[in-house]
Amino acid sequence: MTEEAPVSWPRPDPRVGAAVTLRQERSSVSRRLAYVVISVVFANYLGNAFSYVLQAGPTPPRVAGSLACLLTIGYLQLRVFSRPGADLRSGKAYLALGAMAVLAFAPVVFFSEAWAGMPGFVAGSALLVLPNRVRWLAFGAVAISNTAIQSLSVDVVPQLVYYLLSPMVAGLVVYGLSRLPSLVKQLETARSELAGVAVSEERLRFARDVHDLLGFSLSAITLKVELARKLIGAHTDRALVELAEILGIAREALTDVRAVASSYRELSLADEIESARSVLTAAGVATVIAADHAELSPRSRTVLATVLREGVTNLLRHSHATRCSIEIRGADRLVSIDIVNDGAPAQADVDRGSGLASLSARTSAIGGSLLTQTTPDRTYRLHAEVPVDPVTEEPAHVARPAGPMIATRFAQILLTAVVIGYGLMAMTFAWYGYGKFGPLGITVVAAGIAGTAALALGLVSRPLVELDLPRRLAVIAGIALCVYVPQLVYGDPFSSVPGFLAGSVALLLPRVAGWVGFFAVAIGQGVIFDALGFDSVDVAWGIMATINHGLVLYALTRLRSMVAELHEAREELATAAVTQERLRFARDLHDLLGYSLSAITLKSELTHRLVTIDPDRARQELGEVLEISRQALADVRSVALSYRELSFDEETQSARALLSAADIEVTVRIDQCDQLPKDVKITLATVLREGVTNLLRHSKAEHCEILLSSSPSLVTMDIINDGIPTAGRKSRDGSGIGNLTTRVRALGGDLHAGLTPEHTYRLRAEIPLN
């Protein structure tokens, strides 16, 4: 070795790639970025080794042999280890790793130090392929083996340290190049799943609110209509009072329809107390209500009002109580509600997502509790406690999955390790040339390398650090001083890491100016090598190393930013999915219940006018109101259930039971459907439910056939009956056949409804399976 330049050394060349799919419309751009970075870095690394082979003696056998080995290494790395989606736990991957090890170590016999950079591929590939504990042992073993092999011909300590560091740093870059894109893919999948979870949670919230708000209102209307029909004629004044309350409840229910569809509705505890008193009295339940509590926050007040509403609703539905006491007490911190009645229900309503399960979830969400108790004397007690002022509510879906944190942290650790590794490798050059640098020179070089690394890691690669253009230029100037002062003062271009300057320029300046500056720094480094009297191999190495180091800094920094942007984009997608679900829910709810509640309101107003002048007509109108309210209550339950994931098997059994109960002869022929995709089975269950509901509601069928047949490419379901549908309520896009058509077409299928040549009515859904 000479003091001028250790020209026989393999130079530090990273392999890095960083490209992720940010948004779907930009995914192809990200993939192209990854392939460009991979191709450039790998080409430089392999080209650097080939240049040393040529320098040592370009005989035909050496040229052909080295090219064959290098191209095979590049092929294995790109097509086996770094290929997205590759199975790295397969026998093929292990076989490729063994071949890579042979190609990285065996040619050392022929090419000596020129081949000392190839073990980095083995180290990185070992991290990708081998199990967790073994891979790091193999990683260290590769670095130690490289050092041991080179020690047979080299006895200078700085060089041996270099040969130890080189495969470790290169291995980390190979690992990051191959691992990070797959991490981003996993993140994208996780965020897509999160969007689905967000929609599911929103559906359950809708179902719960429909049950809690509208179920009570419609139950109250039904009870009051029955009472008003009995009072007409004998107690007209009381009938008028009940009709007025029916009108009030119906109008409030219309408001609730809009409230549920838009956002969580804040309930009035005082209003709910009066409503409970009125409904229980109308049902003939002797009621005592006592309320003495501190001022409540809106959230606690709404939860208590919901508990009261649900408790009274369950009492009316599931018990035969004659007495009920409601007591609300509270102090500075907690407020409790007790609803006690003498008709313990046979079975508490704990249906999924509603009833007591819903109340328990709501009270727990604000730090409260709920319990129920049945005593031997058939007394039933519902007790709930809530804080007067609960802690601030966390926004929905504030919990973020581990994916983005893991990916971002991984990118930062990898970048930090690589930057420090390249800095240490640059220091080995100064250590080797200690006689030329002296103590002061070594200190200057160390300070320059440390300053470059600190600015790159502390400012350039930090996405949260926002710099205006003057400060960006100042950072670039600081890195330039750290890079060029040791080179120019001591005449040694190996004494710094100019690639970090190139990468910083690309990151901090506008795109065009940044890349022009990037290549200007790289070419400038070649000019410096040439001006200081180095040969063409070192000039080429200076350019390639600068490009590679710059790409490491640029790509890993951009990767971390892209991971964060992808995370935000997926958050937006989840929010958009929830918003879309809200719109669909609002449309369905309006179409299904808006008509019913409007009809109840109009007919109640008419009845109110007819009570004194035409009692018989008034009773007839109330009979229709009663029928509409019962149907609307059934619709509420249907809507609530339809926003939960349906089971096709359960829907088939339910359809058979309902049709049989309605004296309709039913034939069910279902092909094996266990292998159908989940979304197809849910859609078919929805079609079956709606088809049977429409049959019962709008036809006078005596026979019904439910047929499902499937082939490898298509599944078809037919619901056929011999009762021509009567003119029912108009089916709009948001419900009925229109809504089913939308759901089926979302899977690429089609839905048809109409008369057949056999004078039957058929509803057919066809969904492709490919």
C-alpha cells in the first residue's frame, strides 16, 4: 500500500431501494423509483468489482469468469431475494442462498481483494432468508469470514477493519432494499383491513342507535295507539291527549332518523324521564320516579338517558310488570340510575350490538358500569353508574396499528446504522493514512465525518424538521465544508463521505435543481480524484461511491416519508369508507322508515281531527297507524340486523321458518357453498333476506322455491313464488331491489326481478366467482 491511495481496496458501495405505494394512483411511480434505485446501486456495486478485476489483469478467462459470476449474483439478488412477494422460506430460496455464498467466496481464490465486496450480498440475503436467531449469527459469520480470508494476504489493521465493516454495512443495505417494500405492502394491507374494521364499527354504531332511539319511539307509538283506540268514544279527552303524544313521538322519531344518520344524538335526560313516565302510565304500570343529581356533562347525560330509554323499552317488551321505580341519585363524582320492576323478564335482551350489551359498552366507554339483577321474588333491577364529568373522549379509531410505527422505526434504524457504518469505513482510510494526516489531520477528518453524519441524520433525513430555503442552503453548505475541507487540505478524497452531500442536495432542493446538484456532486468527486493524480479506476470508484451513498440517504429518507404519507392516506381511506357507509345508511334509513313515520304523523293528525266528529273513522285510521308502526318496528330491527355481517346458513333457516309459519310451502335446494368467498355469501344472505321479506310483505304466495347453484365461475340464486306482488311502497335506490342491485353489481354480478313465462315471480342474483 502507498500513501497516495489504497487503490486495491474494494470501495464501500451500498445497495438500497426504497419505494412504496403511497396512494393507488401513485403506486406505479413508487415501483419505478424502487427499480431505478435498485438497478443503479447494484450496477455500481457489481461494476466496481469488475473494474478491480480488469485492473488486476484483463485476461479473457478472468473477464469471462468474473462477468459470469457477477451477473449470476445480480440475478439471484434481483429475482430471488429482492423480488416483492418472493417466498423466502422456500427450498428455492435456501438453494439460492447457498449458490450466493459459493459465488461470493469461492472466486476469491482467483480474484483476491477485487472480490472482497461480494460477501455483502450473502450477509444481506442471509438476513432475509434465515430464521430470526440464526440470521444474525450468519450475518456476523459472513463479516468475520471475509476478514479472515483477506487476512491471509493483508496484515494492515485498518484494512482488516474495513473488510469487517464492508459486508456488514452492505448487508444491511441489501436487507433494507429487499425488506422495506414488503413492509410497506404489509402496511397497506393492514390499513385496508383497518378501513374495513372502521366501517364495521360504524355499522354497529348505526345499528345500536337505530335500536336505542327508534325502537323505543315506535314501541311507545304502538302502545299509545292501542290505548287511544280503546279510549275513543268513552274517554275522548284522554284519547286526544294520547293522540297528541303520539304526534310528538312520531315527529321526534323523524328527527331521530336524521340524527342517527348524521352523528351521535345528544339526548335530554329530563325529556326521557317524562317520556318514560308517560309510556309506563299508558301501559298500566304504576310508576314512581325520583331524580336528584349533580349537573352532568353532555356525554354522561346522554348515556344515562339511553340507559333509561333502553331499560323502559325492555320492561315493556319483555316483562309483565305492574310496578316500576326509577331512581337517579348522584354526588360530585358519580351518578347512578336504578330501574326496578316486579316483572323480571324471562330472558334479558343481550342480542349482538344492542340492548344490554350496547348499554354496557356505552357506560364502560366513559368509565362507568352497568349490572342487572333478578331476585327470587321476580324483582328485576337495572343499575348503572357513570362519572359526572368523564375524561375527554378519544376520537374514533385513534389507535393506530403497529405497521406504520414498525416500518418508520425500521427505516430510521437502518438509515442510522448505514450512515454510521459508512462514516466508520471512511475513518479506516484516515487511520490507514495516519502518517500523512497526523493527529491534527485525523481530528479534522473525524470531525468532518461526524459533522456530515450529524447533519444528515439530524436535519436532512428528519421529516418533522421543516426548513425554509435559506436554512436548507445553510445545511448544504455545512455538509459541503465537512466533506471538502479534509479532502482539499490534506489532498485525500477518501477522507470524507461526499455521497451524503449529494443525497442532501437531492432531498433539500427542488426536484430538478436537486438532481442536477446530485450528479454535479458525483461528477465533481471524480474531478477531485483526477486532479489529485489518481488513476481511472479510482476516478470511477469516486463517482460510483458518491452516487450510491447519495442514493442510500435519499431513498431511505424518502421511504420513511412515504410510509408516513401512506399511513395518512389509509387513514383518509378509512374515513372515506365510513363516510360512504354513513351516506348509504342515511339513504336506507330514510327510504325504509321515512315513509312509515310520515304516514304515522299524517294519520295521527287526521285521527286527532276525527275523534270528535267520526269516531268509527278515527278507529279505522288508528288501526292503520298501528299496522304501520308495527311494520316500522320490524323494519328498525331489520335495518339494525342488516348492518351486521349476515350468515347465509342462518338466513336460509330463518327463511324456511318464516315461510312455513306463513303457510307458504317452501322448497330449498342449496348447492355446497362453504367454498364461496365471504363477501359473496354475505351478499347472497342479504338478497335472500330482502327477497323473503318482500314476498311476505307484497304477495299472496302459496309456494316458494329457494334455489342456489354454483359452478367454478358463477353462483346463481333464485327466489321463485306463485304470488304476484301487489303494489307496495315504491322501492328506491337506497332500499329494496335497488339497494340489492347495487350490492350485487359491486361484486360484478347482476340482479333481475320480474314475472316468468310460468306466471311466477322470480328474483335472481348472479355473481361471478373469477
